[in-house]
Amino acid sequence: MSFANPIVQAGLSGLASLYSDRAVTPVEACEAYLSRIERLDATLGAFLAVDRDRARASAHDSAERWRRGAPLSPVDGAPVAVKANIAVEGLPWHAGIGAYRDRVADEDAACVARLREAGAVILGTLNMSEGAFGGSMANPWFAKTHNPWVRDHIPGSSSGGSAAAVAAGLCAGALGTDTLGSVRIPSSLCGVFGHKPTSGLTPMEGVVPLSWTLDTVGVHARSAGDCASLLGAASGAAAELVQEIVDPANLQALRETPVAALEWSGVEVEPEVRAAFDATVAATRAAGIPVEPLRLEGFDFSDRSDLFLLCAAEGTVVHAEALEKNPEGFSPSLRARLDIATTRSAADLARAYRVLADAAEAARLQLAPYSALLTPATPRATVSYAIDYPVMTSFTALANVLGLPATAFPIGLDAQGRPQAVQALAWEDDVSLGLAALLGHDLGAPPAFQG
Amino acid sequence: MSFANPIVQAGLSGLASLYSDRAVTPVEACEAYLSRIERLDATLGAFLAVDRDRARASAHDSAERWRRGAPLSPVDGAPVAVKANIAVEGLPWHAGIGAYRDRVADEDAACVARLREAGAVILGTLNMSEGAFGGSMANPWFAKTHNPWVRDHIPGSSSGGSAAAVAAGLCAGALGTDTLGSVRIPSSLCGVFGHKPTSGLTPMEGVVPLSWTLDTVGVHARSAGDCASLLGAASGAAAELVQEIVDPANLQALRETPVAALEWSGVEVEPEVRAAFDATVAATRAAGIPVEPLRLEGFDFSDRSDLFLLCAAEGTVVHAEALEKNPEGFSPSLRARLDIATTRSAADLARAYRVLADAAEAARLQLAPYSALLTPATPRATVSYAIDYPVMTSFTALANVLGLPATAFPIGLDAQGRPQAVQALAWEDDVSLGLAALLGHDLGAPPAFQG
């Protein structure tokens, strides 16, 4: 189903066409989104802070540029929002952790600054799981975000606010962060496109780290092209990214090299998820792209203990001062997750780094003959709040370990009305986004958010 | 003083000229070195295994090539030796650790294979401190290596056998490994040139690691040019390296960018070492190269605890199986050094990595305006066996943390007859080697090894 409001239905790139055609102004679009946030977010729980005045001022400036026919970029005037661990000048910047609840960002994170330089309208900040370290989107300090498609199911973490807000049409795109899958998991569960870029592509200044080894800033939107536009602006990467993913030559190139389809073991995957994966593999072949099964030896999809030790150790260093001064500002469950780093030894951590480096090297060699790897995005589709977070990272963490780009994309709804998603991991951002553009579908408006 | 034998006095590159002029054959050179090892190593304690038959066969093949006027490289026929943690096919490969004493390498390390492909004659393997983790050159399992210049003083560790053998003229060049200074420290104390290359330049396959983060294979020789020849062959790097460091254009380029001279604090430096450093700074200026003092903020030259924790943790992973099965195969002092990794926490190690990464970033920014950094090589000159190893790494570890090349080079002997050395750290191998070529001097033969 579509969003009733054509401004919202247009998505991020669609808005640029509407602006260019003078069918809509950035001020109207900004007001449309602010009004939806006002009206609908109480039932969604995605926004933590709305920056109305500054958004309106930005929209006004953007409108002037479009009026003069001189937009700054494809995202000029695009209403977007930002995960609460990414600094937005003047707004609380706490990464979902109680200990930082009174901290206000005194400048924009580098990726937000780049978005503003590209003309984007920053609507506000979005709920996340505490410290971006797995955990529930019922954040113990701030808000409980719901899945816009299936009430009382989780939106996925840790960028659950970002994915839910995009899915519900409360912003045209959003920034999230992805350490083990934190952009792709909620994107999958909320039925939007989520892209974790090549590590290092998006700048990390002004982002509260969880793991400096694995963190990346990623994007959520309702199409692969919108993700590319947002990524291009946030990273300062070549604007050609958008062009590349929709370029027919790109698709032709994809037909010349096989794509691998993961054959996994040790991970329990819901039948609906497997069906979605199989259907996508078939669709890939139908598009003329050769697909070969690949059992990735040396990478254990069922064991995430090394990754969680790494995050616990680096996260403990990141938050050392606050953990010392204000331990009560961390929930017992987050403290327990971080505490692994103090009960396990330095040798254990060195071993974890070694195991992951060896697994990455083995995976790179096996992936070398392929342009991309298709996997399920998450082992389970939308689920209740009781889900064990680590299990949800089974298929996403590989891209963080490799430092490679990966896109989770929606392909439809299952019989229970839950979004179905698949992941494409590739050597280049335009390839995973290109596959997502080819194989994914905009699911449109969740029933409760159409009007 | 010179070595009485012109073959030995010639050094590594000098031999190539003698071969080319047909004044000497590789077979004669090989026999000269084998005979010196036979005659003199009993008092030096550098060699652990001598590969006479294979060396003679290699020398014979090399002689054939030189006779035909078709040498494989500038090191064709060069008699060189290899630290005992680097695999030489058919020789014991134990890294100075008792637990591995019966292990024989079934193939050459990649760097040794490259040397052979370049025609080098591998004489044998050299003593080292146990596990390359600091410690004494009185290796508890194998041999005690002496300083060839000052009897009963240490040759420096951990590549002490390599540096001592080169200094005493028992080989024309040697391979060592350098994790915190293990090539440069013994080179300094033994009065030879020691070069730690850019990290990654020399291949690590077939080398027993201590720290995969910090390890590099480096070279020891009696001139910077000889180091460059050996490095070129061992790394497969461009043969132009040698040409570049002696090219007058390189010196002219050095005159256009200032060199930094370290101003340190917190490290107690012997007056003779300081005098050598000051003299070298003056010589640099006299050569027309601008020198500016630099106090490197953010890098603590007096605190090596993070580095030793990192080595302990990674070393514990490297040796995990042997530590489990045969703990008595490690000396109590090496076990104590490694045990830090099990008594300290994962968070401590993550903090160490973070501190070092931050220090490296700060150092890189401050070094950016300079072509190179001059520092003392070690805080103390030749010393007795009681020296605390960590202190000796004060000035060398920076290059490992940065992954940058650094060359220790001899400039003379002090009033006590001890070699004096200085270190040049640079952005490129040819620059640190070029400074060493300009400012360093071949000290010739130690009194006990002239004949």
C-alpha cells in the first residue's frame, strides 16, 4: 500500500524530482514530515528529539536554492533523521545510555555536517538500543520503539528508531550505525533498505563508538537509490554512486561474474526467511545473473562470542570514564554485557582478534571468484521483544569483520504480514546496492501509517 | 680497523664487485666465511646451525652464474645468515624456545626463499633471545652470544646473534626480526647497520610471530647500501631501493625538507649516547639538511607497558598450544612475561591497542612536516647482561607502532671502545637508509675478529 501523502510516498530521491518540477517545495515537505511525527510518533516511539526550528530554517534555505534552480546535491531539502549516538548540534547526544542523558552535542558529527552541506533537512534524533550494543529497543532510559508493521514486535536493534521512522514515513531517510548488523537488522525487520558501507567510507568523528574496529555509519531508506543518495552525501563519496547502481552497464557487469548464495549450517532459520532467501536466489538467476552455492569455510556463523568479547572490550574502553564515575547510568543488562571484558583475559581478547582476522582472510579468499554474496538478512523475521539479540547478527556480522559493504533489502511481506528481507554483501558499495535495487521492493506504507 | 681478509672487508655489495671483476668467486667467499665461523664463533656464540653442504652447493651455482656474467641479483653469492625464528629448510626452527627445539623447518620462510631466488648463500641460523620477547642473549636453551666489541657485554636482543655475526664478519649480512626494536637494538650495540622496513614490506610467512601487530623481518649489514640490497632481495621490493639511497638526487631532496631531532623526556640516556646523538644532528646540519627539534607529544617514550601487554597477549596466542602441552619448554622468565596476558583483562588489552593507536595518530600528525626523525638508537650503549630489556626499546618501539621504516646506524666508538649509534625513522625506507648512508660509518673489524 502507498502512503496517502505523495510527499511521503515519493521517498528521498522522488522528493528531488518533485522539487525540481516545482510540484512541492522543501518547506512543504518538511512540514508534512513534522506533522506526521507529531501525529504518529506517539504510537511508534522512534523520535527522541525533534529539531523543528532548525529543520524549518534549513527547509526554507533549501526552497530558495531549488527556486533558483541551484540545489546543492540530490539530497537538498531531503527530510532525514539521525540515530542518537551521532552528534547533532544542540540536541542530546547520549547513545541511548542514561549516563550521558544530559549531554548536548556542541557540534555536528562529520557525517551530519556533510549532510547539511548537501542541503539535507535534519528533523531530529532517533531512539536506539542502549549503547548500540545489542539489547532491546525498549530502551530503559528513553523510549520503546515498535515495529511499524507488526505491533508489539521488535523493530530490531540497535538502529531500531532509524529503521522504524523510515518505514513509517516519519522521515525520508535516516543515519544509523552498524557494528554487527545494527543498520541491517532493523532495516530487515521494518521492511526498508539498510546499507552498511565499506568500512571507512563514512567519517566516524562525532559518533559514540561501540567498537572502533567494527563500527560504521550506515543509511536507511525506502529504496537502494535513496540509500545511495544519502550515503553519497553523508560520506562525501562520489555522487556517481547513485548513477552507478542504476546504470544498465552495472547490471550487465553483474551478469558476467557469478554471485554466491550462502549455504549455512548451525544457524536456525525460520521457514519464512528461508523461503524469502530461496525466492531471491531464483529472482537473481531470472535476472540473468549466475548464482552458485557457497559454504563459507572458516567463518562460524553460529558463534558470536569472539565478536561480543571484542565489542565488550572496546566498548568498556570507550565508556571507561562514565563507567567509573556513574555506573548506575548503565543498565544492569548493558553492564553485564560489558563486564565480559573485565572477567576475560587479555589473551582471550588477542585470540578473538586473531580468530576474526583468520576467518576474514579465509572468507576473502573464498569470496574472491564472486561479485557478491547473498544471505538471509536475519535468521528470524519480526519477533517479540524476548529475542536473543546475538542470534540476529548471525548473517550480518561477516560484513563488519571483512570491512565490506552489505545491503539488507525488503522483498515483500509474509503470510503474517511481516517484512521479508535478504542481504547482499559485495566488494563495492555500488554492487550490493545495485543488487538491492534489482531484487528489493519498496513495501510502501505499513497499515497503521498510511494516512 | 679493517678485516684482514678483503673478502670479509668488502661487505655484501663489495663482494658483488669482486665477483664481477673475477677477483674472487662465490665459492671462495663462502669458504672464507665458513672458515671464520669454524675458527671464531666459539668465542662469539652467534651460530646455532651451519648449513655447510647447502651453502657450498649454492655458492657453486652462484659461481657458475657469475662466470657466465649472469648473476641473479646484487646479492647473488652473498653469504648471509638467518635468525632462528625464520624458517630455513632442513634446519632447526625454534625461535629460541626450548619447547620447539626439535622442530625442523620443512620449507624456507618466504623471505629466505626470496633470498635464495636472488642467489644468496644461506650459511645457517643465528642465536636469539627466547621467543624474540626481550630477554637475554644468554639464551637458556641454546647459546650465549657475546658482544664482539666488548667482551662480556650484551650484543643486544632479540636479534643479537644476527647483529653479532655481521659485526664479527661471520656473515656479510643477516636477517632478523623487529617487534619493538629487535633488529635495531643489537645492531646499535654491535656497531652495524640495522633496518626495520615499512611494516608489510617483507613477507612474514614462515616466521614465528611474537606480535602479528608489530613484527617485521629486518636486515643487518655493515652499510646502509648492504642493508638495502638485502632488503630488496628479501622483500622482492624494487631493486631501485639501493640506487635510490645513494642517488645524489635523494640527498638533494633531503635538503628541501627539515629533519626532526627528538627532544625526549622521562628516558635516562647515557652521556655517551647523547653526545653521539648531538654529533649526528650537527653532522646532518653540516650536510645541508635543515634540522628542527621536535618534542613528540602524546607518545610516552618512558612507558612501554602497553606494548609489552600487547606482545604478551599476541605471543600467548601464538604459543598457546606449546604453552598448554609443554610449559616447561618455556623458561620461567619468558613464562612470566607472557603471563601478563592471563592476569590482565580483555579491557586492559583493548585500552592498550587504543592508547597505541591514538599515540600513533598523534605522532603521524606531528611528524608530517618532516622527512625523518633522528633519535638515539638505545638509551644506553653496550652494557652488561643485567640490563633491563624494556628500557632499551625506548626509542625503537615508535617505528613499530607507526609501521614506519627506521634504521639504526653506527657513527663510531666511544672512549670505552663501545659502538655509538643513532636511529633515523622516516616515511620511506630509502629515506631512513639514505640518512644512515650519509651519517653512518662502517666500524670495520672488532679487535678480536680482525684476523
